Amino acid sequence: MPKIKIVAVATLLVAAPAFGESVSPTSPAPAKPATVPAGPARPTASKPAAPASTPESRSAAALALSHEPTYDEGTAERMKEAALSYTDIAVRGGWPTIANDAKFAIGVAGANDDVLRKRLIMTGDLADDKTTGAFDDAVAEAVKRFQVRHGLAPTGSVTPRTLAALNVPVQKRIKQLEASLERLESMNFTFGQRYVVVNIPATFAEAVEEDKVVRRYRVIVGKTEKPAPTLTAEITGVVLNPTWTVPSSIAKSEISAHMRRDPSYLSRMHMEVLDAHENPIDPQSVDWSGAHTPNFTVRQQNGAWNALGTVKIDMPNPYSVYMHDTNQRSLFNDDYRFDSHGCSRVDNVRDLAAWLLSEEVAKWNRAAIDAAIETGVHQEIPLPRKVPVAWIYLTAWMTRDQTVQFRNDIYDQDEQLLEATAEEAAFLNQAANHPLTAHLAQ
């Protein structure tokens, strides 16, 4: 079979990818303590406090995962290669299933140790010659590689989520590759020397320059009931201290509901109501029943309270979504980052803005952006050159270093797409046998 190479990833990562698990790694079995003479108790050294999580540290950790782009001009072909390799595994019977109650601890022999080794060897996470033995450091490192490839925290311990991912059948992994490839091939994206990609299931954004990821950021994307769209567009500018024009759908449902409960809501949220000519109107004159499409605009003033935070990245598109900061930055510490109304909130977005404006670095470096934000003045900065951006939905892909990645199908798009494709194929097959519809199958 074509061998899939899994490149070793730094194991001491300071932040977990999306869907990470906050489970501590299994500690090695303690050695038998040596006998020492009795004496006065020695003070125990205090454990150093973990460094505070910051946007910069999270972005650095995300970039440390790999400099290989999720999406480039060769992604589709590599996904076909990966699908063929996984199909070969399926033809040979797939990988073994590990018992749901299996337990693994370093240095402790268990009934499922060899099964785990075989499973990790089949996808290249563990070397071929490590076929037998108790759970050890080599297997723990292989588990970390598997976890990184599946968007799990690289703990090295077989936690419940890791075990569930290990037991996903190879047939499902093939379907993920097929569905992701189908979506990718329907996109019309013009790659540039510099471009930005948001992979929605992975909840990460990448800034790519000369075929290398130079920035990677955690993002918060659409909720399952308000999914972020797939799209291609161009980034045209950066807005500092933006105002937020509330979409009419949110004004009709959420803002109206707030106003019915609390007539002071708008003033507390620093929002104003505008007519069609952007003239302020009295909120008390507005019908807040939510029964009708709003004939007014709600706009939130810029400031610390603004839902867009301090930075908005303009990217005109039919869905009226964009990338922006947030005034709820603690959400970036969460592993589950599907919590927006469809836009993409970007961790360390000021750094992304500085990269986008780097062709004017003398004027708009990070320090200049920070200083401009501190003034509180609304400022719109056009890019000297537009930057292509793609929001993609890949639950499976393979990067140039032959690393195959998988993520959860959070919006359930894989099965829906494959079912639709199968129905279309069946229709065309029937059409080919009927004289009135034969042309449809051509």
C-alpha cells in the first residue's frame, strides 16, 4: 500500500487545538522509593505557576504545530492520495477496534497494548517495528501524533475522546476525505503570493505567504444553528475601533427580545437606532414585537463594549460576514469554538491586521496599530493590495509533508453531501436509460 508518512510534531505544545481535551497526561509508574535515614522534613518546592494564556502565546503555539498550509494548490490531489491509502487499509480489513474499557499506563502491561500498537502502526503514527510490549514512551509519543492529527490535545494518554477517535472506522475516514474533496473541487479560489484561509471544522485561520504558513490563529466560527458559510473573497481593508451594524435578523430576533424585556437595553449596550438615512430615531417609537422585518438599523458605537472588539477585517461577500476581534476574548481558551452568528472572531487579530498591512510596514506595524486603537478613534485603512481569503469546510485533508488530518463534522455536512451526490448519481443513471432524459447524463 502507499505508505502515509506522519511527521513528528513538537510534543510539548503550550496550547491545544480545537476539540482538545483538558485531561492530564498519564504519569509514569513511580519507582520504588529508596530507604533513607529518618530526619527533619524537607520543605517541598512549590510548583511554578503556569504562564498566563495570551493571544500571542496561543498564536505561537498554533503556528508551532506546522508551517504547512491546510489549503494550497496541491491539496485536492493529496486528498485523493490519502483516500487511496485509506481505501487500501479498508480492503485489508481496516484497523482493529480497541475495547471501550481499555486502560493504558506507561510501564504497566495491559490486555489491549498490542491492539493499540497495531492501530497506531497502520496509520503511521508508530514505527513498524514497535509491534508488541506494554504502553511505553514510544507509544505515548505515537498517541500524541495521532491526537495532533485529529485536533485533540496532545496529552499522550488514551483519554475517552482519543479512544473514540481511534475507533472511528476507516470507511468513515474515507467518506470524510471524499466529502471534503467534493467541496474543495467546487470552490473557485485564486491563490496569491499571500492569502488567508479559515478552516471551519478546525477553528483555525492561517496566513500564508510564499506557500508557507507564517501566522496561525484560533478562531470562533458559527454555531451549529447559525453555521459559518464557505466562501471565497478578497480582504480589502482593516477597520480600527469599528462600529457594529447589527444584522436585521439579529435585530428582529435578539435585539427585539431584549428590548421587550428591558427598554434600557440599547442605551446600556451603547446602541442607537437609525432610520433609512442614518438619522437617529427614538427607540420608544420602534415596534419591538419582532413580528416584522425591521425598517430601521441598530448600530453599536465603538469602544470596549463593542461586539467586534477593536479590529474588523473587511472582506465584501454575499453573506455579509467578516473576520473581527471580540470583547469576549476568554472564549479563545475554549476547545469548542463554535459560538458566533456566522462571522469569524480571530484570536490575536491585531497581529493578523499588521501582517495584512505589512506592505505599508513603515506606517502600520503592530505598534502603530496598537497606538491607533488606544486613541479610540474609528479609522478605516484600505489595503494597498487586496488579499485573497477562503473559508473552507474540510473535515479531512493531507498537507505537503504527507500528514493526514481529521476533524469532527460539526455541521453534519459530510453525510448530507454524500447522500445528495449518491441521489444525483442514481438519477443520472436512470436518466441515461430514458429517451427523454438521456441528455442529462451526458
